[in-house]
Amino acid sequence: MTLFPLTTSKHLITALKLVHGLALCASFSNGLPIMVQILLAMALVAHYRWVLARCQLSGQTLRYSKALGWEIAHVQDWMAVRILPDTVITTFALFLHIEIQDSHTHISHSSMFGRIKPHNRQTLLIAPDSFLSLGTYRILVVKLKTSYKIKSKSSNLLVKSG
């Protein structure tokens, strides 16, 4: 059984600070009235705080075993998940699309996409520095690629082996 405890990515937080900082500068360096600029700046700060709160992965853990397959937990409550075929693996990030097998989930879902995406599906953005040790991201990528067969023109897509 292999455990993958997730932490908040420092690179992702830095990128969020940079993008929101640039947007904040742009909100003040335009020809809009000052009141609109202030409202835009307040909206950007509120959005930054909301995104920062959504990026907190601490307490979530992935694990894989041949007997049980893939599971995810928040604290210690484990649930079976299925890795979806639209999962994307790159060198700078892993866009992990999962389907929670149990309908009574404790993992929060984005209400923004609630109408588009079923409630038992979730997307995790996992950066290479989201782990305590440096080699854990590589081990996770290898486990994903060995537990699923790549069957696409793009080598970054995963399709469940039959």
C-alpha cells in the first residue's frame, strides 16, 4: 500500500500571488473611474482569498493498493475512487480527475460547477511540490501510469485498462 499525503503547493501559491498582483496593478492602471477601480481591486482581493482557501490540500491523502485500488481520505475517513480517463499528467502539474464511488462524501465540491459536473466527481490540481518528499510526485505518476494503460494519441491522457 502506497500513501500520498498532499500538502499545499508553494509554487501554486506563488503563481496565484503573481497573477492576482498583476491583475491588481492592471485594475489601477486603466482609464476607469476611481470608484470602479477600487471596486475591481476589492473583487480581486476577495477572489484571491477565496482561491487561496480552495487550494488548501492539507489533510487529504491518496493511497493505492492492488487489493483496494485508489482511495482518498480527508483526515482518516477513506473512500474508494476511480481515476477518470481525462486525467492529465504533465511535468509541472497533475490534473487528477476522480469519481468518488460512495455517494455520501465528506469532500467538498465546487458549487460553481455543480450543475455541469456530477457531485461525485472531483478534480485535484497536484503540483510536484505538493508532497513532503521530492520523489513522491514521481512515484504517484508511476503508480498512475502503471495502474492505467495509456491508449491515446496524447501520452498525457490516461485510460483505464480493461
